[in-house]
Amino acid sequence: MIEICAVGGYNEVGRNMTAIKVGDEVVILDMGLHVEKYVTYSGDEEAEKLGLSDLTRIGAVPDDSVIKEWKGKVKAIIPTHAHLDHLGAVPFMANSYNAPIIGTPYTIEVLKGILRDQKKSIKNPIKTLNPNSRMRLTKNIEIEFINATHSTPQTVMVVLHTKEGKILYANDYKFDAFPVIGKTTNTRRLRELGKEKVAALIMDCTRAREPGKTPSETVAKEMMRDVLLGTENRDNLIILSTFSSHIARLSSVLEMGKKINRKVIFMGRSLAKYIEAAEKIHIVKFSKEAEILKYGNEIKKRLRKIDASPQRGKYLLVTTGNQGEPNSVLSRIATGELPLKLRRDDQVIFSCNVIPTPVNIANRDILEYKLAQKNVRIFKGIHVSGHASKEDQRDLISMVKPQHIVPAHGDIQMTSALSELASEMGYSLGKNVHLIQNGQKIWI
């Protein structure tokens, strides 16, 4: 019998964590933060002072008390990729388990960077497994990483091969036929799995309500090209903000910056952390072509020089703050806390969408209002999602042909939308489509 426990991420977008028990052995897939609650509580600057009990109380990490009787049976903790809502709780929770942490090289490098930044240590052995590779975990369980395109490098779907059947965990992914960095999703292997009887598919439903197919990252690159190369900005400063972990997007920014003869400067702790991880495993070489400034004092010093320069058109600044976070570089520029005065017709580009939570929406509204008061030109939505839309999800189900489907990574509207899609494809809610909430278990 296979037992699946929804520890976190089944009531909301964030703090993803799923525990799967096969016989007397357990594998944990993802161990993530609810990023908004975490940042609101910690200010993102004093993380090393936070305790697990505090974060559990405010709902910033999954409540793993629902699997307390399984703790001694856990054989591995597997974060599927480097986003904080899948990886960020590891520094706080992993010590509770006598189990190794296994991830792709990039995911593990990001984890090591987080541990250094937060001045935390964990006792767990840390192991790497490349995309499209397999590892024998125990006598009864083998794990397989299937390469998936997403908005951060080396994202994988995870297959648990067991005597009780195969479980495919696809959280997060998209089908990008033209990725800017890395390989396409391994659809050949997914089709092979469809012939091997997958007992259950646990899948990302974040964009289940979005019709059609999620566009390729190449589309976002062309949107950026259109703004940077197609607007009158020769003598104006350009500031761009996007997700720090989106290495492919950052690569496109650097490429376009060179085309318009601008010096690209990355500013902010999180940007530096993700870039450093990508450089360590040779995904990119940004530091050879751009400045990367991590700490507040060096950012202030550089901004002071840029502000005094008669050649503002020489610079393209890439900053933290795409969601309007109050302590981010962009927000502090807008409020005048940092020594750079924005001028009329300077450009601010948001290469992202607002993550639709009340705090994010309010923060971005405040930031955009302050920017508008400076008479800058604002460009929004230069972005494509890293999550599968409805027709991508249909394709995954068609390829894999799972016996059971478990929607994950979403609120009730998102999980219900995926359930409706599955019903269109011949599945039945309650029989082989399972809508579960945090803390609930199902048996297959």
C-alpha cells in the first residue's frame, strides 16, 4: 500500500511538502516556505534569528506534526528545485529527520548559499543527482529525476519506483520547447512512464484555470528585446526587476544590455546568491560580463557614483523588488533611502507578474505609485509563467496515463480546476482524482 500525506501546499500556493509512505519507508518531496508570511515576519534580513516554532505558528513552514509517527522512517528529503516555496524550509526543518537531502547540483548549491547566509547548519548528508538520472535509495525504493523546464535551472519531476507501483511528483513544471537555458522537459521519458503503469501523479495545479499553453521563455526574451531595443531610452537610466532565481531571464537581460551598450549591474542579496550558485556549477558566467553587488554598503557606494555620472544612459541596473518588497533595492530607491535620484523618463521594467496575494498586490501598488510620482516610464508584465497551463496539464496526463491524480500546489479553486480537467479526460472525483487538504492522507 502507498500512503500519501499532504503536509503543505494543498491549501495554498507555497510551503510545499508531501510525504509518501511505501511499506515502512517514507520519502519527503519538497520542504518549502510560505514566502509571503516568512518575509512579512522576518523582514528577510534576520532569518538567522528565527525559530522553527515561530515559523510553524505563523504558517510560514509546513506543519509536519501530521507525520510525527513517520519521522523515524524517512529515508530522503528531496527538494525538486531551488525556489523557496519548495526548498526554503529545509534549513529550519531538516534537522528533525535522520535522512539525506537529495537534489540537483543547482538546487543543492542554492541550499548551501541559504545556509551560509542564514548562518545555519544541518546535520543531514547532502547529495546531488543530475536531471535524467536514477539512484537506489533503499532495497525497496529507487528515485528518478526527470528534467523539467521551469523558471529556475535544473528543476525535476521525481519518480519513486517501488514494489507497490510508481509515483510521479510533478511540482513545478512547464512544457517549454524553446528554453533559453537548459534542456526541454523530457517528454520521451514521460511517454515511456505512460507504458509502465504509474500508480499516482501528484501535479502542480497553480495555473489550472488558465486556458491554453504556457508560452516559452523565448517569448519573454523577445518581449524584453522589444522594450529595451524598441523604446527611446538612449540618455535615460534603466532599472529592471525580476525573480532572483530566474537565471534564464537574467541571462536574457545581460544579453540585451550588451546589445544596447549598457553596463549591467546586479544589485541585491538574493540576486547574488542565485547567480553565485549558477556560476559554481558552470551554468552561467555573469561575473565576467557584469557587476554583482550583494551587500548594502557596496550598493550605496555604486548608486552614489551612478547618480553623479553625466552618462546615465550607460547603465542597466537589475535589482531586487519585483513584488514591491519594502526592504528591496528598488523600493528603497523609490523612497529615497538609497542615494539615487530617479529622473523624468528613466525606465523601470517589471519582468514578472505580481504573485496575487493581498500583501504583494498592496506592496506593488505602493511601489508603482511612488515611481509614478518620479515621472519615470513604467513597463509591466514583461514575463511568461514557469507553471503549466490547462493544455500543458492535459498533455502531461495524456503522456503518463496515471491510475490516480492528486492536484497539488494551489488553493481550492486551482485544485478543483485540475479535477474538472481530469473529469473531462475520464477520471472521477473521489474514485481516482483526490482533492486533499493540508494534513490529510490518502491510501492507494
